[in-house]
Amino acid sequence: MRFLLPAALAVFGLFAAPAIAQEDLSVNELTKLFERQKAAFSEANSNSLGQARGLKLITVENATVSGAEPGATVTTKADAGPIDPNKPLVATPVVFGQLDPELQVNLRITFGFDSAALSDSEKPKLDKMCQVLQQSDINLVRIVGHTDTAGSDEYNQHLSTLRAQEVARHLIDSCGIAPSRLQTIGMGERFPANPENGRADENRRVEFQALS
């Protein structure tokens, strides 16, 4: 697989691991991991430190989101509401949950050059995510687009948002997931999975965060 450590060891946090590849995990393992994320977000949102074990809330300026009001800070709380993919993209402050690698759920989706279209060959990679969202009580999932460092910051920011939106659109149209359960955000090249190599393949990914 793409990552060096067995997924099961990473899930149970026996030692530090790279970001987990979602395709390596079963539906049951993914569900349990999302429950851990939910608990971490709940704790971080409820204390003055803005952090919990495995999670730190940070404010990211000028993150690209869809449907937010210009200048409004998008938070991690469910009462912030869903981000409407039909509204224009805006750059706005975002309270982002920076998860430790062992709590992350990342999916490598291959898009065409300069494209946000989700090809038929890539759609099966989202099958497990469909099942998890259909079967679980997760209220709000944030879909985060990440890129490598090729291209300008502005270009990567915009493209990462469009790709996150495309994943959300598939979950809505093909899996029947309610739009109110999804948020999409583009983080561009800010949070590489492989910080030592900005252009590494694993930096081009879509991350899933169970906010509530």
C-alpha cells in the first residue's frame, strides 16, 4: 500500500503513523475512526484551549469555501450550517481542525490535469464513504481538498475547493447523502501529508472530518 504502517495499528494509535488511507480501512473501522474525530471536535469546541487529544483548532485566513458570506468566519460547529456548493466560492477565515495523522481519513483521488471532474474509474474509491455516511449518525462531515505545491498558491487554493465540491456532489447525487450533512473547503497546499516533499503524490488528497 502507499503507507508504511498497517492501517489497524494506526487506527488504534499504537504508535505514530502517516495519514491513514481511507481505502485501507473497513466500513466498521472508518465508522469508529469518525466517532473518535467527533469526540475530539466536541472536546476542542467546548474548552478554552481549542484543542483535544489528537486535534488542534486553528484559524486559517483566506481559505476557499462555497456558500459562506464574505468576511464571515466558518467554524467547526454544526450550527455553522452546511456550505452550499451552488453559491460562489469566497475566501474567508476558517476554523480548521488540524488532526494528528492517526485521526485523519484521507482518500487519494486522481483527477485529470487542471480538472476537478471525478472520472468513473475513481468513483469506486468513494463506495466505503457512502456506506459509512448512510449507516452512521454523523451529522456533519467536512470535505477538505488538498494539493501539492506545483502551481501558484491561488491556483491550488481554487482547484482544491472545486475537487472537494466534486466529491461532495458525488456523495449527494450517487449516494443520497443530504447536502446539509456536508461542507466543502479548499486548503490548497497548506497542509501537506509529506512536508519533506511538497510535490509528493500523497499531498494530493481529499480529507474527511466528522465535525459532529
